[in-house]
Amino acid sequence: MLVVMKAQATPEEIRAVCAHIEQLGYRAHPLPGAQRTAIGITGNKGEADRGNLESLPGVAEVIRVSKAYKLASRDVKEEDTVIRFAGSSAAIGGQDLAVIAGPCSIESREQAFAIAEHVAAAGARFFRGGAYKPRTSPYAFQGLGLEALRIMAEIRQTFGLRIVTEALDAETLDLVAEWADVIQIGARNMQNFSLLKRAGRLRKPVLIKRGMSATLEEFLMAAEYVMSEGNYEVILCERGVRTFSDHARNTLDLSIIPALQRASHLPILVDPSHGTGRRDSVLPMARAAVAAGADGVMVEVHNHPENALSDGPQSIYPDQFAGMMDEIERIAPVVGRHLPRGVHAAAAAQ
Amino acid sequence: MLVVMKAQATPEEIRAVCAHIEQLGYRAHPLPGAQRTAIGITGNKGEADRGNLESLPGVAEVIRVSKAYKLASRDVKEEDTVIRFAGSSAAIGGQDLAVIAGPCSIESREQAFAIAEHVAAAGARFFRGGAYKPRTSPYAFQGLGLEALRIMAEIRQTFGLRIVTEALDAETLDLVAEWADVIQIGARNMQNFSLLKRAGRLRKPVLIKRGMSATLEEFLMAAEYVMSEGNYEVILCERGVRTFSDHARNTLDLSIIPALQRASHLPILVDPSHGTGRRDSVLPMARAAVAAGADGVMVEVHNHPENALSDGPQSIYPDQFAGMMDEIERIAPVVGRHLPRGVHAAAAAQ
Amino acid sequence: MLVVMKAQATPEEIRAVCAHIEQLGYRAHPLPGAQRTAIGITGNKGEADRGNLESLPGVAEVIRVSKAYKLASRDVKEEDTVIRFAGSSAAIGGQDLAVIAGPCSIESREQAFAIAEHVAAAGARFFRGGAYKPRTSPYAFQGLGLEALRIMAEIRQTFGLRIVTEALDAETLDLVAEWADVIQIGARNMQNFSLLKRAGRLRKPVLIKRGMSATLEEFLMAAEYVMSEGNYEVILCERGVRTFSDHARNTLDLSIIPALQRASHLPILVDPSHGTGRRDSVLPMARAAVAAGADGVMVEVHNHPENALSDGPQSIYPDQFAGMMDEIERIAPVVGRHLPRGVHAAAAAQ
Amino acid sequence: MLVVMKAQATPEEIRAVCAHIEQLGYRAHPLPGAQRTAIGITGNKGEADRGNLESLPGVAEVIRVSKAYKLASRDVKEEDTVIRFAGSSAAIGGQDLAVIAGPCSIESREQAFAIAEHVAAAGARFFRGGAYKPRTSPYAFQGLGLEALRIMAEIRQTFGLRIVTEALDAETLDLVAEWADVIQIGARNMQNFSLLKRAGRLRKPVLIKRGMSATLEEFLMAAEYVMSEGNYEVILCERGVRTFSDHARNTLDLSIIPALQRASHLPILVDPSHGTGRRDSVLPMARAAVAAGADGVMVEVHNHPENALSDGPQSIYPDQFAGMMDEIERIAPVVGRHLPRGVHAAAAAQ
């Protein structure tokens, strides 16, 4: 930590701040500058609250140097985390691009199977579908719940796809952990710390979507909450942030990909569907995500988006999805990646 | 709803959109313009999903006209909601300004009582103190829990102050509802819809803090979630939003006060402590909030902020709090309000 | 400046950074921490570019400590700047609140005089009116130009009001400087450094509106540009910033008032008309600005806003303006201020 | 335009609004809804000011439907604009990717030639270098001015590179137009309408950088200003916007690429150097820009970034630039593009 003194701070005030720091058990290093004196602090373990220092007379600012995340940090683990799934060659992280595709909501067995067949044929290895939906309005469709989980379990059985679906609270977390392969924590719950801690006590991979106005550090702190309870299989997912920009529903912040890769060893996916909210923008942003170095993408696919019960305008058609797979497959080698195609894709291609 | 067609939309495309609208059971009203045709829709009940329409050929944009909130809307209830407390003249909403004050966290019985005595003496009628703390870091102080709730119940007993404290999840919600007078839902949980619905089934007032990047409509939809379950005693609280601005921890958005008062009948408070994150800015912003027409303020007060376990730099000193009370008391009549002083203030003044 | 090394930085890398710093003529102070080493730099004059340091191996981050603004800073001049006008008791800064009022655009002599009469009668001492308008569309009304400047000069003559109007470029700057009392630099030109420097070579007060996404530091650097050329009469004006928030045209950032007052000695006004874009919100925000400690307000007043050629929806009616004057007059003493009423107000009151 | 009435609006108020609309020479189409009545307006030419309507009793909101940009719009010109340069096969827009590269500032003839040789050898066809620099601080290096323009003219002569450089005001605009091939208008001047109009009267291509908080519509309106004066050769350049996000200097908003391509026929480039402010992020974002469909990229290259007089931390090394060229060349065909390599690249490769 660094304490910056005001230009007018007196020598007594500087001495008093140093004394206070030493009293807390740290060492103070006064650094007189042309305009102001700064005081370096060593010996703190990173958790020291800067609050008390900012209150002292003459102090202008306190600057924190250590990062609050540890287990999520590359400082602690240098090699990339790769998440694998028993009985499958599917992985998230590492050289293989991961593609998670499916409808916003599971609406019926027929709809889900029809879409799953398309995405499996195109080579996806992960299927997404909402069973419990966090809807802004209490009057909107809230998801089929357990029935949707059962349908997705059948889809895993039939198509060999791994299942990713969102949990909203303690109850749905236990159900999702039981039926799915990856537990999704939505953007609105990225700082629902009770839910994160509870997910940390499970032994299923957790995919955390970036909150709508979360900084990189807050995003990694959400991962840290899960990891601090012993669950190290965390996947990050950029899905756009809130800005003044009005040409898309959110502003997809792809530059967080290289920044996260410098700071953390966790895999990072991108959701261009929620990230843009517009079908026409999904393919360009999926390509851009892969080109920027993302570990994969998560997209909404619907066979009849015009009748979708939620998020129709951002769902792509099955043939668009197949086109996207071809495009990202061609971009993958430029970033040292490979797009594996699932078992069913191979079968379908024969 | 209004469907805006592209400039190049063909007459067939326009007819097809109209037919689609009529098929959904609504009436379509094509409005040819100089550049584009727009199609008005009547007969919808407000919940129609616009998704399907944006998918039709030739459609440029779909504009929603009805608001999604109903119970929270002034369209449904014109007169202001006033929340009263049995056995007390304290109220939130209406002519009396409500002042909620206390430490960020309850740290000990001594600390809490010392601060409560100060704020009661200065005339506050509500005491706030964190029992369960939503901390960005899993390694930071998480609150005293039930012990803190018990201390605050004693404070109510001793000083006649009504207690406001935050619930984080289902378990703490039940405990807070049992021990406190107002259940606070924090900014990070503003779209934790499970928690909001659960709070809606209780019969205690619920204070909802605005999410860090919530629009006015999303803020009122959070209230709607609580109200849709039958609990109509909802208090809104502006606490600053996330922007690029770096001179304060958040950007306090006071212009939401008149905007909310036009749209809704619910009371609106302002938290200048979290809203700025800087002690020096709390009093100016508390005065500004009252001058802008807020129904009251919520501020952090600490007798030793330099030793506070959380949010020290934004807590004001007891004498600053007393000064703030005097200032807002003088501003109150300009906006047709009155600052009632609690029983203990009267006693202290004698 | 402070250089923060990566956790894995080697002793050689740390030594190399120190050597580089010393080579630049500064002193390096290595501060080993629990996780990382930081290196304090002393002896720099504040202008050192941190660019080169961030390029060295092992460096994680470079933190600047000194502020770039000097003449605008309270470090350099502790007492508040008060701007006075020859032959008038009007002032901006100091104990008296300054009120600048008038139409968005001067549309005709009749319109301008009618509005000026109203605002003078209500006690304003400054009249604003656009002669040259920065319009987003090249097809929109661009202002009456020189004719408007002449009308305003007559208004000064007739009502004793000081004239504030915007300059857009070199040509209009010279004209505005010739005819008006205060030169306004609009938000869109806050970083038009050529214009700022040119304004700095004049000897007329310059009112700078905050750019739509300007930080406090950038705002003060715009003032610094003017001051660095020798013109020290600079007035700052907050007018709202761009955020995701959609209930107002901009988000009025009142907490910049106390922050600016800590950092700078320059007077700070608030424009609640552009700051909200909604007539209904102008009075609440004008009151809030004064309560927060602003040195005054700048508001748009129109006698027939429904026919205004620009910004009708945010212009208040003359009687609303009179009401606003009464309200801020009552709030002024709470913040140690006074609202002087102009000569014509006194005359009108008799 | 669409006028939305309040839920409580009376039939008289609705009739009055209709009468007002008809009086303005338009047609009013009342559309009674379940909750509110909306009134469609036809016959307006797109420039009607909505101001007056929002003032009428009972009106809740006025929604504009037509877009304000015309010449920049795809409604007016469906095919993509391609900008060509006499005596060169270089182009901006169309199938060929355009790459503009060079230092932030021209610092000396040696530096400029050394960098130009590198970027020409790697195949770039456009050279950028600042002659006039818009610096936040008046005390920072402001550029070499005319000397830099002369150096770049020599570079064009020697390497066949087309020259792109920024104009700050009327004087430098004329000089840049005389010496360079493309006139750059910087982000801070995107709404400097005087400068845009003046650039519109020249017959040199104008590259406009997106303002730090400009919406898509404002960005296109800046182009419209240039085009409305008769200069149709406008190039748009995304360079990141201001948000709360702190892991990069700006938030690069790549999703504006498909959105602009839907709305406009103008070419769109991306500047990942200013867009991220970090060398490590430039290549990932350059690849992402091309993958998203941009017409090219503009990047800062420096042979000794650690000694750069401005923006060192975001400049890439010559060998990184060569690597970037190879990467985007491989991505280009995925989006139906091709990366032409300049004459000197061919020569160098022999």
C-alpha cells in the first residue's frame, strides 16, 4: 500500500501517519517528492483495510497495490486451468475451443430435442438451456424447472452433449448440481455471495457470468468466493456490460480476454448472444471472441426464434450456428486453437 | 407497441407484419411516413413479447410503449405510499423526512450502543447496522450475524429506534424479518429475484437499494417482484451507479428522485455514504438529496471510523451527523417537508 | 510515481528498473512487500512519462501520484477564486450565488427581451442565450450568430444583466469575446485544445462545461489549458455525464462539487437543464446543486417552450424560474451563501 | 414520431394533442391501447422538433422514429463506399483490408523513417504519425507540426505509403489537407462541428474517430456534417469508449461494426492501440476487429516504445506488427476479405 500525503501536509502529519502504520505492525517508508510525500507500506499481508489511513490528517489518498484475489490469480498458479468431464473428451480451457449452444429457455421436449440435434450435428459438445430463468418481470415466463432439467438429462444421454444450465438460489443450485454438468451463475447473481459460497462447496464446474457492471477484479473475486470453499473448477464468461451505447443491448467487452489471461489461469468464454442482444451481431462477435483468444463461446440457438418464449431476437438459426462453427474452426489455428467436433457431428458428416 | 419498418421494406413485408400482429389477437395500424412505415399495435395487455416481431422481414425496430411495472406505478395508485410502524410515530414517505443512521457493520455491543446513543440524540428515528455483510472478498469481515441482530433489538428497546438491516439470502432473510423493522435488500441483490419473491411473502417493509447499473425500470421491477407477492411496503433507495467517473466511489444519481416520483408512488431514500464513498462528500450529498425531494437519507455514522472494520472512509463522525440533521431540517420546509426529531432527541435537548 | 513489480519479478528485473529510474535522473526506492515489490520514485517534477517504465521486464503497473493540473489546483492557490465584473456587483464564486438564465437559443429580439425581462425581474444577474449553437445535426437550427450577440448587448444595456454565450471556434470566439461578458466553451469542445488555448490568450472570463465523459482531472486540465496562457478567470460548469441511465438525458454528477472544491480553487456552477433534459427535473436539481455547495446555477428559461427552436422540453417557464429563485434563496444560508437579487428585481418588487 | 399519452390523459387532452399535430401540418393517428393511448404522426420530413409536443398536457413521452442521418445512411445509398487513392492500388472499404500503422507522434526524421521501413516491409499501405497532438496536458509534447508533415511526405515518396494524420483546428486542417492523403479528426473533436464542416469543404478523405461517449447515431451525424458539405469520402474509426471498466484505457466496442454496417455504407476501421492502451492487448483486439468484419485496423508501432514521447505503453514493436499482419491475413478470408501487401513488402520478401 502507498499513502499519498497532501501537498500541504506538515512534517508532523507525515510522522503521525508513519507512527500509525508502524503501530499496526507494518513498516513505513516515507518518499519525499517534488510536490508531495508518499509513504510506502511493507509487511502487510494484503488484507489491511486502508480505511483508517485515509482518515488521518494530511492524507490525500491511499493506493492499494496487492490484488485481493489469490486462488484465481496467475501469481498463485501459472499454468492454465483446463476443466475436463469424466467419460468425455470435451474440455473447457486448453487448446480445444469449447462451444456451448442451445435455446435461452427449455420450452418443451420437442423444441429442446430439435435444437439439440442441430447443435450436435454442427459439432457442439455442450448444450445450454434455461430451466430456471431470472426474468426482470415477475409476470414473464420463469422456466419449466425440474422438467427442463430432466429433458436436458435425456439430451445428454441421446447426443452425448454436456449440459450447462443456470441456478438461481440454494434450492435450484442443488437440483442443477444433481442433473447438469456445469452450474451457471448468471450475471445478476455474480455478487450473490451466499450462492457463490454454496456453489463452492459442490464438486461440479461453475460457470460465472460477468456482472453487468463488474470490474475485472470483482469478476475474479466472484471466482475467488467459489474457489475459497474448495471448488477450483471455475469458468469465467464475458457477456457484455452496461454503457451508454445503444446499438446493442450490452457492450461486449472483448478486451477483458487478454487482461484476464494475464491476471488469471481460469478459462474465459464469451456469450455474444446476451452480449449484443441482436441476431445479426452474434456471428461477428463470436468470430471476434475466438480471434481475441477466448477459450470458447456460448450462444443461443433456436429453431423458431420468432416464437421463442424468451430472448427470441438474439437467438440464431441452426444454419447460422453451423456457419459459425465453420468460421471459428478456420480462425482457431491463428490463435493456436482447434475446434473439436463432437461424436454426433462426425456421424452426421458421414 | 410500435413496429418500425425499414426504409426499403416492401408493401408485402408490411402486410405480412400486420397479418402476424392480427394473428396474435391484436390490431395493427400501419402509419406510412416520409421515410418509413411504422405499425401501431393496440389490444395488447402489455406483456406481449416483442421478440417475434423483430424477426420478421423488413422490420427495423420494435418500440415498447407500456411499462412493465404495474403495482409500483403511479398509473395504478396515484397517492404516495407512506410506511408506518406500529407503536411509533416514525414513518417513511409522506411529509416527514426519514433518517436512517448507524455503522456499516455492528462490531460490538459497545460500539453499536455508543453510535446509537449519538444518532438518537441527534434525532434519528431509524438505526442501521450490518449483521450480514456482502463483502467483495471472501477473506474480509462478514459481520457478527445473529449476535448483531440481538444487539440491535436491544437498541430498539433502549432508544426507541426502528431497526434497518440487510438480508443476504433465504436464511438471513427469515432472521432479519424476525428481529428487524425494515428488511434491506442490497444493491448486489437487486436482481436476486428468488430473494425478492421471498421478501414479498413476508409482512415487513422492504428497502431495496438500486443496483449498480440498474435503470429506473429495472429498479421498479425489483419493487414489483416484492409487491407481486402481496407485500406493498417497499422503500426505494438510490445509492449511486457505476460510471467512468473516478472522483467518488459511485456516481450518485439524484435526478432519479423526481423521475421516480413521476413514475411511482413508492418512497425514495438516498444513501450518500455508499453513493460517494468519501466522508467529505456525505453532508453535501445528504443536503442535495433532501433539496431534490427525497423522502429521507440513510447514512453511515461511526464514532471511530479510523478503526471501523468496514467502510471507514465513508462513515461520518457523530458531530458531523448532528450538523447534517440541523442542515436538512432547515432545507426541509423548502420542499414541503419536516424533520421530526425522535423522543430521545427531545430528552437530550432538555 | 510508484512502480509495482509482478509477483514473479526477479531480483535482476527489480535492479534493472531501479537502474533505469536512476538513469533518468530520479531516485529509486525499492519497497519489498509480502507478495510484490514496489519501487517509489522521487525527484521527478511531475511530467515524467510513465510509458517507458511499463515496458520494462517484470513491471506490473506504474501508478502516478502527482496531479497534472497545477494552476487550477488548490495546492498552488488555497483561497477560492472570485470572478468580478467591472461596473457591476455581480460575481461568480465567493459568498454570492450566481444565477445565469435565459433561452437555449436567441430566436428573435422580441423573444430574447421578453425572457430577459422575466429573469431580471426574478433577480438573475446573468443572461444566457445561444448565438452559435453546436447542433448534433447539420440540418438543425444553428443560431442567429452576430445578430444574437447584438440583441444580447442591448439586453445588457437595458436590464444590467451580464451576458454569457458560447463560442464554437476561432472566429466566433473573437466575436463572443467582443460582445459578451463570459465566454462559454461547450461540453463538446471541452477537449478542443486549440480553442482553449486561444481563449486563454483573451482577458474575459471563460466558463467551461464538463465534457460528456470527462473525469475530474480532465475537466481541470481543460481549465489548466486556459490558465497556462495567462487567463486565470475560469469557471467550471457541471452539466451531466453519459451513463446507461435513461430516465434523464444525462446523469447530473453533483458529487463532483465537493470533489472539485477539495482539488481546485475555481468556482463551480451546475446546469440542471442540460443535466437532466426534462423540465420537471430542473427545479429539484437546481435546489440540489445549491444544497451541495455549488457557486450557482445556469438554467434555460423560455416564455413559450412549446415553440422553442431548440431544447424546448428542458426549458422552464418564467414563473417556475421565479419559484426556483425563491427556493434557492432559502437554501443558500444553510451552505453559508446568499442570493443577491439584481437591480431590476428590486425595481420590479417596488 | 409517436406521442405516448399518460394513462390518466383525458379525451380532451388527446384531442388537443391531435389538433396541435394537425396544426403543424402533419397527420395524427390516435391508437388507443389497454393502458395508454399513443398517437402516430405521419407527414413529417424527419426534422420536426419533438420539443413542443412533450410540453402538452397529458403527454408522457415522444418517440422519434426517423433517423437524423441521411447521406451517411444505407437508406440513401445501399452499396458500400470504397475510398481509392490516385496513383495507388490502396483502398479503404471494399474487399481489401486497410492497415494504417506508424508511431503516435513523429519525433524525428530518423525515428519516422525507421518505423516506416518496418511497416512498409510488413505490407502496410498507410502510414500514420502525429504532427499535431491533442494532449490532455498543456505541458506535454504537442508534436513537431509542419516539420512532421514534411517528413511524412518524404515517407510517401520513399515507401509509397499513403499518409494519415490528425488536424486539430482550422489552421492545421489546411496544412494537413495539403500534405497528407487522409485527414484524421480525433475523438475529442468528433463533435467539433466547425472543424467537421470545414473538412467537408475539402476534397480529401476524412477519417473520423468515434468520440469517447458517442452513440452510433452521433458518430454517423459527425460523418453527416462532413458529407452535408459535399465531401462524401468519410471513414469511421472505432477507438474505444469510456466505461467503468478499468482493465483497459477504454472499452473497445467492436459490436458497433455490424451495427454500423447495417446502418451505413461508410467504411469502418478499428484502432486497438487507443482502444486498449496496452501493448499486450493490441494484437488480440486487431484480430478480433478483422474477425468482426472491420474494413481494417489502425495501429501504433514504435521501434523504441520505451523512449516514445507519447503513448509508449500502447505501441507495438515492429516484429509484433509483422506478426499481426500474418494473423489478420489468415483471418481475412473467413470474412470474405483479403490483405493486400504493399509494393515494398513484395520487394522486401524477394
